Amino acid sequence: MRAIGIVLAGGNNHRMRELTAKRAVAAMPMAGSYRSIDFVLSNMSNSHVQKVAVLTQYNSRSLNEHLNSAKWWDFGRKQGGLYVFTPTVTAENSFWYRGTADAIYQNIDWLKQSHEPYVVIASGDGIYKLDYNKVLEYHIEKKADITVVCKEMPEETDMTRFGVMRADEDGRVIDMEEKPMMTNSNLVSCGIYIIRRRQLIELLEKCAQEDRYDFVRDILIRYKNIKKVYAYKLDSYWNSIASVESYYETNMEFLKPEIRKYFLQEEPEVYSKVQDLPPAKYNAGSNVKNSLVASGCIINGTVENSVLFKKVFVGSNCVIKNSIILNDVYLGDNTYIENCIVESRDTIRANSRYVGEDGVKVVIEKSERYIM
């Protein structure tokens, strides 16, 4: 593909509450065995984008560990590959990334040293499959300056967490708002953009001169009537894990056979860093219905309509319903969990009870597992 890729994975999202207290949103576990950034990196690899930069900043340690070997997404190559850029103190600059445009601008030398004519910019928290070549073909066909991938959402969707657009019959964007309180449009930006590399450099340099730092507000919205901005409508599955509720909902959708088949069985594949763990073990007395159970789990109790990530231990007589149990959690005997997200590496004491009655409850209980 005649493009390089940039993955924006450095932001902090307060709507994720306690879940992002120790990790970036792009590092959030997904669908039992993945992290959210795996989906965009797999799309880049499957679209034959051979040179990809990941811009990290907030709570980046676990994300950097996940990306420490590029071979899992087929980026272990002599030319191109995977680049992880964190904020760097230089003689000219000592700032952290102050926004998405500033994050790319601080690594503008990488853009200038590249030779590909186009750039694919994508956020690290989108769950979807997309061939970026099709978007590039649309971009060239429309003679667009910037192409934004968008999706029509159901009417009941909370639009306050999205960038909302309106496009004419030809697909040209005529209006755009970032996280509006009220809107009549249901067309949302998926956070995926294609732009010519030289034009991106020019716009970033102009933003920097004017002390502007945000890609959406200071480039897309600011230039929407000056540049030709077009909307490419996505007709397949897409969701953004921008809040605790949307994270819970997206994981639960993987329990639907058609969603699970689309992501986990159909080509192209979604790749992730693989751990050498034994298969899940179901002991006598266990009862599992309509659930995703990852490798390394040991089940002794009842699990219904839930997603269990790697190395979860479920004690005897435990009941887990409509819940997400993150990596390396120990659930003591006779525990009852319903409508909850249990944080990774938690130890839930025996006879505990947690129920999310007014929405999803995030459970964090740091009990000592081993007495020395």
C-alpha cells in the first residue's frame, strides 16, 4: 500500500474511570485474548501498510510491553516496521504531547523521511475490520484532501462521545462537530483518516505556528470549508471503547455467534501477542454457558454470559453472570459476581458478592493472595 500508518494511542479517557488508572485505553483487554490496539495494527498489516508509528504517552508501560516485539503483526521486517514514539525532551522542545496534532508534529521528522505519498491515521481504541486500500481508492477517486471513515449509528446511541458529521449526496462533509450536546445527525467519525503526506506536514507546521494542538478541532473542523473533506461510510461492525459502558457492551457483543465468527474465524485475521499458556481447564462441577474463556483459566463454578480473560481462577460454588473478568484474577469459593468488570490481578475473597445494580460496576479488591 502506498501509505504509512500512524496510530494515536497516547490519550487518557476519564470515562473509563478506574480501568485506565494503570493502563492506556489502547491497552485495554478485548474479547478474551486481545488488546484494543491489536485490531488497528491487524488492519494495518492486512492492508499491507509496511511502516507504522504508534504514538503513546499516558500510562504507556503495559502498552509498550505489548508492542515490544513487532513480529506478532508481521512488522518484523528490514524495511519499514513498527515504531513506538513516546514524548522526548530535545534541545528545542520539552513538552509532553499536548494534543493529537502536536503528537504527530513532535515526530514530523519521521513523516519527512518517509517516501510513501499517503498517511493513514487511526485511533487505538476502535474495534473493527477494514481494508484501508478501499478507503485510499475512494480518497483518490474523489480527489479529496482528507477522507474521514464514518459510520451511521442507531438512533438511541449516545452521540455526546463522538465526532458527528453531515455529508452531502456526493459524500463531501458539509458540517462537523466534536462531541456535541445535541445533534440531528447519526453519522459519526470512526477516528480514521487518510491524507496526503506532504499536505499533512504543511497543516501540522501551520498548526504549530499558531499554537494549535488538536487534529480534529484544529485541522478537520477548522479547514472543513477550505479543504475537500470526504466521508467514507463503513458498513461493517465498528465500536469505540471510549467509556466503561461501551467497553462492557463491546466485549459482550463477542458473545454473539455472528460477531465472534466475523472477528475470530473469518479472514482477514486479528493478530495479537501470544502467551504460552495451557488450555482452559473445566473441573468437575463447573457449568459454563455462552461465555468466552481464555487460555490458562481454571473453572470450578458457574459462568454464564461472561468473558473471562487469561489466567482466571474460579473457585467452587462461584457464580459469574453477565460479567467481564480481566487477566489473572482469583475468585474465592462461593463468590457471586453479576454485571461487573473485575480488574486484572485482583483477589476476590471467598463469600464475596458484587452486583452492578445501576449499570456496570467496576470491582477492584487488592487482597493479598499469598501470605509470606
